[in-house]
Amino acid sequence: KEVETQQKLANVVILATGGTIAGAGASTANSATYQAAKVGVDKLIAGVPELSQLANVRGEQVMQIASESITNDNLLQLGHRVAELADSADVDGIVITHGTDTLEETAYFLNLVEKTDKPIIVVGSMRPGTAMSADGMLNLYNAVAVASSKEARGKGVLVTMNDEIQSGRDVSKMVNIKTEAFKSAWGPLGMVVEGKSYWFRLPAKRHTMDSEFNIKTIKSLPDVEIAYSYGNVGDTAYKALAQSGAKAIIHAGTGNGSVSSRVVPSLQALRKDGVQIIRSSHVNAGGFVLRNAEQPDDKYDWVVAHDLNPQKARILAMVALTKTNDSKELQRMFWEY
Ligand SMILES: NC(=O)CC[C@H](N)C(=O)O
């Protein structure tokens, strides 16, 4: 009987990378001061025995780090492992436990490059497992529930935090400390409650099976950097980034991705030197940057990131630059993904 149930359940692999979901604090009152990336994947799985009712779960420790320290090499390593697992006939879904600081970047990266319709769910927590009202247990339970469901197939890389199912493309860490940290300007795709998912909308942008990018052909990622804008900003950071070898600079602009008149001449010069200039916005609730609004992008041969925040624009720019260095092609990709 037990063997029969196991056969009926989906096979889900949990790839652990660290973060607060694997964090530990000195006491139950330490919800904000603790060490991330301390608990191994086997202990994480053992901490939620209910997972075995949802799926046949096994874990792999891919890395054990706080996500602010993730490098492009780490991203590639994770991406290649996800692709191998997605290719195996005995894997139905993949869950990645991750620090929340760059979770949105990893989720978007995988959404662009993984050629599979199997569910890939990225999940983290805002409180370590040692704290009162820790959120990691339920977030992980929800992640495995969605990863083992047939309805989650073909919907791109997803994020399950705070009972919501978010698109890995859209979601962003909008507040820290609070457990409702992850939000999307376009709203969640659904909810997951008591292990059951309820869907309300679908992603409109190209992803996974419909993407022209494939992790299997990506051996390295080009250097793309971000420069932040504010009153009294100068061009020092932009020039330094270009000098250190950046192939593209994401302008984390004010408002509509606007560029200070003190910076414009330098960005024009950098573009003439071959550096791609990509205008995004760092407004908190979600930017919306349009071509030739605020700056004459056609004239300067710049690209706009549209609704992608600076850190997501960096991910798409890196992936796009593995295919093309043509600014028109880059702009097409920024509209389509
Ligand atoms: N809530 C968290 O996961 C933050 C912990 C850590 N800064 C990380 O991103 O890994």
C-alpha cells in the first residue's frame, strides 16, 4: 500500500542554496538578527515531515550561501543542475531554496534559460527556522505542493512566498523584515492554501519553453553592471564600470528612467565606445520606462528596460548579450521577456 502511494506521488527535488530559510538564530526572539545559510537540506526537509504527503522529496545541497553573495558562476552552476534534473524522466518538479535578497534575480534567470515545462519553484523565508512564527516551513510546503502539481506546468519559474504564487519574472523583494516581502506590480498569479493551488492569471511574457535562450549553450555570462541615480549624481560610477570591462550598464534611473544632464554626455560617449546603455527605473513600486520618453533613445542608440527593475534588467541584459550585441535586438528582447 505504501509503495503504491509513493508511486502515485510526484518526484520533487529540492536544490538548497542557503539564505534565511536555512538560517539559525541564538533564540526564538531573534527574527531579524541571525546567521543565514546554516542549516543543511536534509535537516530542512526533515523539519517539514508533511512534505512526504505531497511528493517523493529528495534534496541536494548545491551551495550554502547568503544570496547577496551569489555570483554569475553560481547562477550558471545552479542553472545547469536544474536543466539536468528537468531532463530526467524521474523528476516531476524542482524546488530551489534561496536567500531572499537576490531570489528575484535567480528566478528571472531560470525563467529565461530553462527549456522545460516542469514546475520550477524558487522559495525563501523572511525569518529563520529558529524564530517564533518562522515562515520557511509553510513556504517550503507550498513550494513542494506547487512543484508537484500538474497545473503549475508551463507557467514559467514561480515563487511561493506568503501563500502567494508569483511569477518569477515579475516578483520583487519590495520590503524587508516583513513576511509579505515579495510583491509584483502586476499581481500574483495565484494562491496556495493547505497544499492546493488556486490560479487566477498567466504570465504574458516569453519564458522557458518559448524562450530563445537555453542554459545548455551558455558557458559564461558577460559583465553587466548597475549605476544608481539620484540628485547631484555625477558620471564617476558609469565611467569606472565601463573601464572595468562592463559590456552594458544598467542605468538605475530616477522616475521614468530619467538621466541627469551631468551624466548624459558620458553615457553618449560610452555608447560610442561600444557599451550598451540600458535605462531602467529604481522607483519602489515598479518602474515603466518607455523609449524616447525623458531621453531620445533612438538618437543616442540606448535601450529601455520597460518594467524590469535594474537588477532584473541586468539578468536579461547578460542573457541577451550571449546572443547579440545589436541594440535593436536587445530592445526587442526587452519588450518580449
Ligand atoms: N531573508 C533572507 O533570505 C535574507 C538573508 C540573506 N541576506 C540572503 O539573501 O540570503
